[in-house]
Amino acid sequence: MMQAVAGVERTRPVLAARGGRTGLPDALHAEWTKLRTLAATWWLLAAAAALTVAVSAAVSLAVQCRLSGCAPAQTGADPARISLAGVDLGQAVVALLAGNAVGGEYGTGMIRVTLAATPRRLTMLAAKAVVVTGWALAAGIVAVLGSVLAGRLILPGRGLSAANGYVLVSLGNGPGLRAALGSVLYLALIALLALGVTAAVRDSAAGVGLVLGLLYLFPIVSSVIPDHVLARHLEQIAPMTAGLDIQATTGLRSLPLTPWQGLGVLAAWAAAALVLGGLLLRLRDA
Amino acid sequence: MSVMTPYRPAVAAGRDGLAQLLRAEWTKFRSVRGWVIGMIVAVVVAAGIGLLGAGGTTSSCQQVGSSGPARHGAGCMPAFPLGPGGEPVTDSFYFVRQPLTGDGTITVRVTSLTGLVPSGNLNSPSPSMQPGLEEWAKAGIIIKENLNQGSPYAAMMVAAGHGVRMQWNYTAGTPGLPGAVGPANPRWLRLTRAGDVITGYDSADGTHWAEVGAVTLPGLPSTVQAGLFAASPEYNSESQHFGGGVNGSGGPTQATAVIDHVSGLGGPWTGEYIGVADAPGIGRYHQAGGRFTVTGSGDIAPIPAGHGGPADAATTVTDYLLGTFAGLIALAVVAALFMTAEYRRNLIRVTLAASPRRGRALAAKAIVIGAVSFAAGLAGAAIAVLAGTAITHARGYYEFPVPGSTVVRVIIGTGLLAAVSAVLALAVGTMARRGAAAVTIVVAAIVLPYFLAVAAVVPLGAADWLLRITPAAGFALQQPYPQYPQVTAIYSASSGYFPLAPWAGFAVTAGWAAAALAGAACLLRRRDA
């Protein structure tokens, strides 16, 4: 182990001196190749999209009207949130994909090779962030389009139809487009959050566990604590609850934040995680 | 052709017994600092999040003072009447009564039960009423120890949607003749007192009687109050906001019963309210010949625990246990790594060389991680419940009472839930051989269904199914308060109610863990390490 570390220290200046091989384009190419050639990446990409659509469809199928009626005032249902509910599960797979991208290297020792090839550690992290964001956006686009389609097919049959006064998600109207596009961005930000956290803890299992705990913790706590003021504050700072405000198309006035503010909160979490991960990456040995 | 003899290390004899393996696995576990820290994190978050909820309450106090029952003491204690078992009860009904001394029998015939329920907007200050019956509107005959709220009783009644019933001491009840009462379908009811034993009978014609139940009310005094009663619980309209919990709104209802052929009581009648009427003006009786018309509101029933109902302001054991799922995530990380780290470091080859019987090595790992997780879950729940109770009392808040035996089951149950969850994570880790994948699978299997149900992302019916069939069913071990069929309420996971009985829910989770462990043992044998 000591020898290996010493080896890295020795080779760093040599590689740096060669120049032209440690820029962002090369790092991007390297990260893209590493992630693309892992079978797990493709499986996770498919799983993220498939599970999101499946859960969205299942939640849409489970919708029931009240005995008193199906009108929006009686059900309180937001077709967009229901159609896109699968993101609750899809984000876990996306977090796993992103966590693996950096944590997996620590598991196999590959990180030493990576850092030998790209001695500028922040360049390496930035390259990983770009590539992982790309994967998450791809998974998100497929997942969200599938979910929106499932919702449009299923919800009218469950009573949430245009005739009853609901506006189904559509990429053609403003709030619907915001919910769909926002959900894709949400998944990308979750990937960046997981990447930053995993870079900080250097273990994909611990990183993914930490991210999932962070995501699911706030909504469970805020839905149960009796103090409504405290619950609202929690919903404003929680990465998942605030971030998913972007899916809201009805009852915007009662939201603790506006949709874009909510996504901004998640972006702040992701940025903080990346800064922390980058800082620790620079300060510590690999 | 030579016979292949399986290779056995010379030291194997006497060195791969289960005791040695357990010692080896325990040494591995305790000597990895990250895992020990992970276990401590599990205990801290499991206990800490619940205590945050118990200590972070600031606003409920005012709500109790303004809309709840009268407070007493310096704190915010709602004064629920307590039933004979110490449970908070509703005991509020219109009572047409007279004293009954010694043994006796009361017989009546109920010929109709009608009522009024709110109509239109339930949230307006004075909703208008329309004819209708609340499901648990009830009227009949009752023998009650005295006029204090919460005193022991036994009653025979017709309930609007549940036929004839005998109910006693708030929590208990047993059905009699089915079907709704009406002029063409009268119901005869009879209560007989003999010492401490009260027996209920019903009949459709007044000649053929059937016993519904016999109950003992210990220490019943010689003179009790007996007579006719009518009650109708508040109407509750449940509405669920997707992603935002469950809301209830309601209003008072009333029930009117026509009762004749009253026999067994000869003295003068007194009509009065026990407790306070749900709305002023409901509650009267009218006697014409042998025919009584009794109108009342309220209920004679236990109060279910949980936020959003009548006991909204009361702190519950469920609040303290809120952090369990977060602790389970930390446990899942440690338990999965307990196996996957061996693959990553190639330690698995050493482990399997030392213990060529692979199933036994897996069993030793499962026992060690299960035992450690049991201790962690037990400690987390014990700290959460005991410290939470102390904080609640110190701050002067009201804690919904819970029997000591239930607290013991909840604490031990949390330990068991932690143990089987960890074994599940270990088994999934063995199958997946990748820590992060195992953690994601276990979190998606245990924590996500719980989240979907508690945060009301899915409707109640779907949430119940999630908590029946997924490994999250084991959270039922944490249910502190019983669910009462005779009280309409929102029995949701966020209020601490689960669709399966505690040990049935645990059996589901344990079944998942056992299946995963069997799969892991099979794969471990078949695959090269």
C-alpha cells in the first residue's frame, strides 16, 4: 500500500510534465469510456427508467376518488405529482449510478490509476460530474416521458379526467412542461449530490446510504411531527421535498416554496456536496 | 482415472466449528472502525430523530387549550376521561336513566333509528344538517356504574351500520343480530344483571331470545344507573393530499331512536347528558305512553391515538420511533459491507479457506450481524422511548397512555426489526457482491415502502398493501396503540397504525430475510469466490 502511494507521488510530476493529457476534454473522454464500458451502468440506466415508469404507473392505478366526488377540491390530487411519483424510487437508482462512478474506483483501487492519469483532482471530479449528469439526464428523459405517458393513459380512467376539471401533464402547457423538465433536472441534481457525497466518504455503499437517508429522512419527519411551523421549515430545506416542488402544478400557493425555488434548494445541496467532495479529494490521499 | 479427494486444510478439524467462526466474524466486525461507527450512527439517528420530534414541539399546546377538552395542571394536559383499563375514552351520550338496585333485567324494543348528518361545506362554522346516519350512530339500553365519564358499563344497542351489538367498557364488543332496524324489522334488546355479571340478549320478535354476550364488571356496586341511551359520533370526512398527509374534517351528527315495550324499570325517568353534547340543542327525550323517543350525540368508545384525530395534541410513542428507518439505512450499509468488503479485499478466499463449509460461514456472519443489529435497534428504541417520555413529561405535554407490556414489545420488536433487516442486507450483499447495490436494494425494499405509506405519497389502500407484502411489514412491531373497529378514524401508518398484526408483520419481514439468506447460501456455494 505504501509503495503504491509512493508510486503515485513519483509519477505525478512526470505525467504533468507531458502536458496535453490532463485537460478536461481528455478527462471527460476517460470518464466517459470508463462508465460506458461497465455493464452495470447500462443496467442501472435501464433500471432507473423502468422502475420510475413502473412506480408512476402503479401509483396512478392506485388513485381513488372520494365518496364525495372526484372534483379537484375533494381529492386534492395533483395529476403531475401522481404521474411522476416514480421519481421517488428512480432517484435511488440514479444515486447508485452516480455513487458507483466514484465509489467504485475506491473499491477496486482504480482511483490511483485515475489520479495518476489526471493529477488535477478537481478536473477529474468535474469530468465525472459532467459524464454522470449526462447519464442521469438520459435516464431522466426516458423515465419522465414514460411516466407522463403512463399518467395520461391511466389517470382519466381513475377519475382524474379533463371532464372532472383536471389538467393532465402535457409538454405543451407551462406547468406541465415545468413538472416534466424539472423532474429530469431533479434526477440530474440527485446524481451530482450522490457524486459529491460519495467522493467525500470514499465508499459507494456508505455514500449511497447517506444520500438515501438524507432524501427520505425529511419527508418522513415532516409528515409526522405535529408542529406545523417546524414541519414547513423542514420542507423548505429538505433536498427531496423542496426539489420535488418542481412537480407541482396545482395548489402552488400552499407550497412552502415556489417550484423553481425548491429545485434551487436541491441545487444548493448538490453544490455543497460537490464542494465538500472536491475539497476532501484535494486534501486527502486516495 | 484417479479419485479426486476434496482438499481439506489440515487445520480444519476442530477449527471451523460454529463457535470458532462466530469468534472470527465477531473479531472482524469489531476491528473495523467504520462498521462500529456505523452501528453507533444507527443508534444515534434512530434515537435522535425521535427525540427531536418530542423536544421540538412548540405549537400544539395552544391548540389543546383552545379547542380541546379542558386542561388541568400547569402544562397542556388534555383531560380525556380514562376508561377502566386506563385508556382515553369518549363518554358522551344522552341518557334516560333511573337507579337500579340489586339484580334485575331490562327489556326494550327498538323500532327505529334515524339521524342527521352535516351537509354541504363541512368547514363552514355552522354546517347545515341533512337526514342520514353516521355508521356508528347507536341507541339501546345501558347499565353503567355511575354517572362519571369513563366508568364501567355494559350496553345492548343497535348500531346504524352494524346491526345489534353488545359493547362494554369502551374497547370491547361483540355482534348480535345483523341488519338495520326499522318499523318492519324491530329489535328486542335485554340486559340482565346478576351480581358482577351482565348478560346481553337480543331477539327479533320478543319471544325467541339469543344470548349475545356475558361480561363481568368487577366490583360493580349494588346500585347502578340503568336506562336508555342514544349517541352518534362526529362525522369524519377523510381526505388525503398526495404527498402531504391526511386531513380530516367533520361535524356533529345526531341519532334518534324510538323505543317501546320498556320493562324491568318502574321508577321515574331522568334525561340528561353524560359529558357535553357535540353541539348545543342535541339531546332530548320524549315519553308518550310506553313509547320513548331519545335523541343524542357523542359516543361511548375509546379514543384512537394519532395526529389528526381527537387526540391530535397528544404525543405518541410513534413520534419517538420516527428515526427507526434512518437507523435501518445505516444498519443496511454496515451489514451489506460486512459481506461485500470481503469480496472487495479478497478476504473472502481466506474466510472460505478457513471455513470450507460455505453455508456455515454465511450463518456465522448472519448471527453476528443480526445480534449486533438487535442490540443496536434495542438500544435506539429504548433510548428514544424512555428519553422521549421523560422529555414529554418534563415539558408538561400529554403523552397518550400505553401499557408497559406494549412498550416492551415495541422496544424488543425494534431490535428484531433491525436484526432481520441487517440479515436481509447481508444476504442481498452476498448475492450482489457490491455494497452500494445491496444498500440501494435494501433501502428500496424496506425504507421506500414505509416512506411511500407514511408520507402519503400513495392512497391509503395502496399504502396498506405495501405494508402487507414488502419487507416494510415488520414496522408493524412498532404499533403502540390498538386499532378499534368500533371507531371510525384514519388508521394510517403516519399515525402509527399498520395493516398487519405486530408479529404477522414481523413474520413477513423475517420471511423475506430467510428467502434472501437461502438464495445467498445457494449462490455462495455455486459461485467461485
